[in-house]
Amino acid sequence: MDCLFCAIIKGDIPSTKVYEDEYAYAFRDINPAAPTHVLVVPKTHIASIDAVSEENADTVAHVLAAIPKIAAAEGLVNGYRVVSNVGEDGCQSVKHLHFHILGGTKLSEKMA
């Protein structure tokens, strides 16, 4: 498998880590769309939300539970946005489930 995020998790590609536990890895986006832009990924390869199943739902739940901890550590006390792109039309650029935490400023109400 040739997955950018799997390589980042393994340490083969450098990243600016902000959080890590047994199931989740979080790092700063290299092309931030907001003052705070962190990607949160499961350490197990899951292609996208479309690939979430009963077998991996516990891992995904753990990753989701890490998001408020990461947001708090990043100082996002006034709110933030969580986004996960799925598939071509959803502009998913890396085929590994990931959640964008965006914040640090008042975000636009428009999503597109």
C-alpha cells in the first residue's frame, strides 16, 4: 500500500505532531486553511468514512473522542470546525480517513 498518511504515521515522512495515542495521530496540515489546521487520522488504514464498518467503528470512535482534546490543547475555546472529505466529488485528496480541525478565527458560514 502506498499511503501518504500511513507513511507519516510510521515516521517515514516528517510531520509536525500535535497528538498521538494508541489509535490516533494528529499533525499540522502543510497547507493550512485556517490559523489552526490539524489533521487527525486513525493509525489503522481506513480509506474514508465510506469504509467505516462494525469492525473498525471502535477505532473511529476513539479518533473522534480525541478531537475535543486536541482542540482544547490548541486553544480553540471559542469553537472550531471538523471536516472529513469523502471521494472524488468530496475532494478527498488522501485515501486515508482523516478529520480536519479548523479554527483560530471566525470561520465563514459558507462551506464551499
